[in-house]
Amino acid sequence: MKTALFVGVAIVLFVVPPCVYYCYSYYTSLENEVVTRFSGKRWDIPSQIYSDSLMVYPGTNLNDVGFFQRLARLNYRPQPAPAQVSNRGQYWYDAKKGRLLIFLHAFSYPYHQFDGQLIDIRLDHDQTVTALFDGVSHRPVDTFELEPEPISGIYEGVWEQRRLVRLSQIPPAFIDAILAAEDHRFYEHHGIDPIRIIKAAWVDFHSGHVVQGGSTLTQQLMKNFFLTQKRDWRRKIKEVIMAYIAESRYSKDEILENYVNDIYLGQHGQEGIYGIWEASEYYFSKVPRDLTIGEMATIAGMIRSPNRYNPLRHPSAARKRRDEVLELMLEDGYISQAALAQAMAEQIQPRETFTENNDAPYFVDYVKHELAERYPPEVLTGEGLRIFTTLDVHTEKLAERAVQLNLAKLEAEHPRLRREEAHDLLEAALVAIEPQSGKIRAMVGGRDYRTSQFNRVVQSHRQPGSVFKPITYLAALDETLTGQGHFLPTSTIEDTPFTWYYARGMSWSPANYKDRYFGDVTLQFALQESLNSATSRLAHEVGLSRILEMARKLGFGDLPPYPSIVLGGIEVTPMQVARAYAIMANGGLEVPPYAVTAVVDREGRVIEGHEIKAVQVLPATLAYEMDSMLQQVIKHGTGHDAVKAGFTRPAAGKTGTTNDEKDAWFAGFTPDLLAVVWTGFDKKEELGLTGAQAALPIWTTFMMQAEAGRPEADFPTPPGVSIWSAPAPVDEESAGAINSPDQTDPGSPASPQPRPDLPESDPND
């Protein structure tokens, strides 16, 4: 008896206090965890990167701008009749009647909230918009905006796509469906529901397998917030205690709001779909308020097993589970018998799956790099920023296809260009910019991002060859404009072998293609046919310092004072070339290329916007004269293959090939779009092709398709251009007698000899 008493006293004195202390400490630590999570940052929300929106107006050809492909990527759903276009994200199209009715999605733009609009579009036989009307008031509409496309995210680890919503933003019927499916006694228990546990055990026992879970909604939230999916009694005890703590410290509505934002509802590629807002948009292309009761029940039914009840992959299983949820809603008094019948009669119509991605990986990397200079990594990966960009997804896809198809064609026509190893393949880069706005519309940094993430548009420094020649001609024409020179497009320059002596007896002797020279030629002809000797003589007369200054104005920085730079003997990136040519294309105004238009935080506040800044780098008349000269390159010179291929719009440009034929270029523009193309091997192997052969076809393929959706326009003539001699198309006669069909001796223009054939291209073309 005494022994038992002694043991009892010992337990009370030495065992119980430590146990009580341990339990208290354990409870306190769990309480701190719960409070910290609820009061602090609950989720790392990736930043979302968006493309630019699409403006549609009378005259827009929907086929040329890839309108219906955009609708598919944006999850718009076709309807069989116009009367059924009743919700956002739906459209009806009848080609024979020339009519398209579309209910635009709601979208939060950087500077305004758009709630969606019904638009009635009238079309002609080739899908060109003839008129726009408000679908409700039937009043004419000048234009409408199709919302931006999501193209990527910035995240660390797992990509959890989630949009946070307030409980007040969720329809009550949606909450009812979730509670019926997961925890119909949610507002009655205190985190743990013994009745639910007993009922679930009874059902599971009679079914022979797990049919119902006993966890409350609060327990599920605690498991997702803090615990692993491992099932054992230790995790279950911790989950129960945490659920009790949460219910003691926070209101039911706070817990429920966290739950509807936290639940995992499936996978879209590498993106995890979290929260009911993302699920609503992903599976049904709707915001929660636009869902039917049947669709709400479908999503609520997915919570138990998102993969098994995915309506896109398993519609039969999803329908069966939906009906179970609807019956539970009826049983709990959330819906009437009539509402049940109507919801069960609904066909599950999830959005159409669209396999084509729109990630624009090289452009996205460019954006990420730009943003990384202004924002810490934890902000980009965890604060849910919405990043709006200049990218046009349709234009980007045209650029990608132009690069891939033409590289494959080059390899087929020239087997010597084929390589076995992926890292040795023939490569190309293309960047497209709107000169007036500076918007980067497309960026293709290589033929396959999966093989190489090296972005040749901004990371590859290569010799530009004759693409650089317009700098010399600009410097010459600028002398005339300032009254210090006499150079006009129709002025003549000697095209004969030439040696440039410089710096302590050093010399440089540029040669023409195949050593063919043409005597006295006009500046227009020299640029048009890319004559090295004539261009070098012109540079010598103008002075290297003036050419270096012109290059500096156009963004090439401080270049070394060597004569060879006038023929492109430097290394530059395609983006640098694009920036320089954009100034010429934009009447001498420099509008720096940019990719990010706005950055918006998760509360909808614009924290960064882009302000377009234009600086008059060149006189407008000078830019116009250069544009006119470069138009002749395409009409009659080394870029004429573009016209032969069917590109007949007003355009200007220049081919470029390095002397060692390792780099092929074409830089060209219309009044509203500029594209620069480079082709070559990363290891600087000999390409053996000119810019006209290896880069111009990519440019032509791309521009013919990209410009198809834009109105045709000519280059505007600035005031004061009359001071120049008219740069009429320069034919062979304007280059002097040597260029006439029967007079070809470069040493004696008057000698009546057969004219040698003009070279197909110059080593700098």
C-alpha cells in the first residue's frame, strides 16, 4: 500500500508536471504556427505575364490577325445559336451570314476594370470587319479590345496559379456546393466533427473502401497549410489540434475564405490550379459569378479528387460526382427539387482543350531579366504581380514559324549546313518592333528554346556586314543637310579598287564581290547594290569621325576608329541593329524598344507604367531620304527577292553578309513594322550564303503574314523634303555609262563593251 502510494506521489510530482509542461509547450507552438500563418503572408503567388491586347475595328481582317485562334487560347466557347451567347466568354459565328456575336470576358486592365460587353460584328466574305455594334443597345461601336493572353509566370519551385478573392465575391450557391460536398456542418462544429467522423466510418465500413472522409473543412485547411499528405496518427492529432486552435482564434468566414483560395483543383501543364477563381476560369472560362449551379457543383465535387473528377479528362466521372453534390445540396436544403432537376439536366460543357502554347520563351526571359533589375526575386515570385507586355502572340507565332520553316528549307537545299548535334545546328534570330511606339511585338532568339536558351536577339554579338552601310550614307547626306557637303542620292562616287591609308602607315583595301567594279555610280546605286569600294570611298570623303558620330546617334555607342567599321567590321546584337533602323523608320525619332507596359500589384494598383519618350535623333528629311534609298534596295537591289516572293507593300531594308560569310542579315521595315533577322552558326562556322539567301527569306515570310493584318500605307513625306533632289528609282543608266548594257569598262565609262553581269549579291549582303 505504501509502495503504491509512493509511486503515485512520484508520478504526480515528477511525471505529470513535465507532461503538462510538454503538452502546454506543444499546444503553444502549434498556436504560434497557426497565428503566424493567418496573420502573415499565406501564399507565394507567382507573377503573371500577359501579352498585349488586340484592338479590333472596321477594316480588321480577323483571319489575318489570328482572331479565332486567340479566342481558343483565351478559352472563349462557341455556341450553336446567337440566343445562347448569354455569358461572358461565349461567341457565335456564322460565316455565310457574315456575323459574329461575342460576349467579351471581364478583365482587370492596368488602368480600368472591364466587366465584359456583348459585341455584334458584321463581316464581309473574307472575314474583314465592316461594322461593330453594341450587342445590347445596337448602337455603332468604333472599336473593341480583346483582352491580353497569359503567356507565362514567374515563380520559384512549384507554379501555384492562384487568384485571391474575398468571400463576398463568391456566389452563395458556390459556397453551399462546397459545404455540401465537404462539410455541411461547418457552421455548427468547432473544427472537429465527431458526428461526421462516425458517419464516415460507418459508410466506409459498409462500402469496404474509403467513400467519405471524416475531416472537416478546417482540418483540410490545416493539413494544406502546415502538414504533409502522409497518413498516420501523429499527423492526425496535430491536424485536430490546429483545427481547434484556428476555430478558437478566427471566425468561420475567415477560415472559409482561406479555404476557397487554398484548395488544389487540378493541373494545367506545369501550373497547379489553386482556389475556386482559377478553377472557374480554367475549366469553364468563367468567373465564379457567371457559373451555373451545375458548374459550381462540378468544381465542388473535384475537391475530393481533382484528377479523377476533372471535367476535361473524365466528363462521365465528373458528371456522376456533380450529381452526388447536387443531391447533397438538396438534402441540406440549399436548393429546391426544381433547381436540382434543372442542374442535373445541364450538359457539362468545359472549355475546349487547346494544346498550342503561347509562352514566347525568349521574350519571357527578356522580360524577366528586365524586371530582375528593378524588383527583388521574392517580390517577383511571391507577390502576385500582373505584368503587361508589348508581345503580340499571333505575331510571335508567325515569327517562330518563319524561322523554323526557312531554316529547315535552307538545310534541305544546302545539305552542308546540316549538323547532327543539337547545339551545333544552324540558328537564326528575329526581332519585330513597331518603330512609332517602340513595342517589341515578337522575339525569337533561336530555332528551339528547348535546345538552347541563348537569346541571340540580345546576347549574340556578331558582325553586321552591309547592314551597317546606311550609317555611312546617312553621314554623307547629313553633311548636305547642314550645308557642309554636296552628297545627294543622285550624286556620283567612283567604284574602283581603293586603298584607305590611316594611322601610322596602315592601310585597308576593301574589295567588291568577285572583284567587279562599275566606275562612276550614284550613291543610290552603290547602296542598292551594296558596293564595298564605292561605300568606302564615300566614307573616306565624309570622314571617319562623322560616321562614328552618326553611329553613336543611332545607338551603337563608341566604336573603334578603324575604317573597316564602315562595312560592318564590328560586333553588334540584332537588337542594336533594330534600334538603329527603327530611328530611320520613324522619321528620325528614337522611341526606345520596350517590353513591359505596366506592372500591377495584386490589389490592382499600377506600380509601374511605361511612358513613351521620343527624341529627334535625325532630321525628318534625312530619315526620309534614307528610307527612300533603302526602298530601292528592295525594289531593284539586293533585297529584290522579297518582291519576287510576293511582298509588294512599301518597304525599305538592307541585306548584310560578312566577308567570311559567317553571318547573314536582313533589316527591313514598312511604315508600321520593323523586323531584323540574323542567320548563322553559334560557333561562327562558314555559312557560305549571303543575307539575301539566308536571312531575307525569313524576313519575307514573316512580314508577308505579319503585315497582312495591317492597313497598307506609304512612307509619310515630311515638310521640307523638297530641298533634296528627288531620289527616283536608280536604274543601271543612273550609275553611269559603265552600267548600261553595252558599256562596261570600269576604267573607261565611254568604252562600248559588253556589260558584265551585276553580282547577285555582295559579300556584305
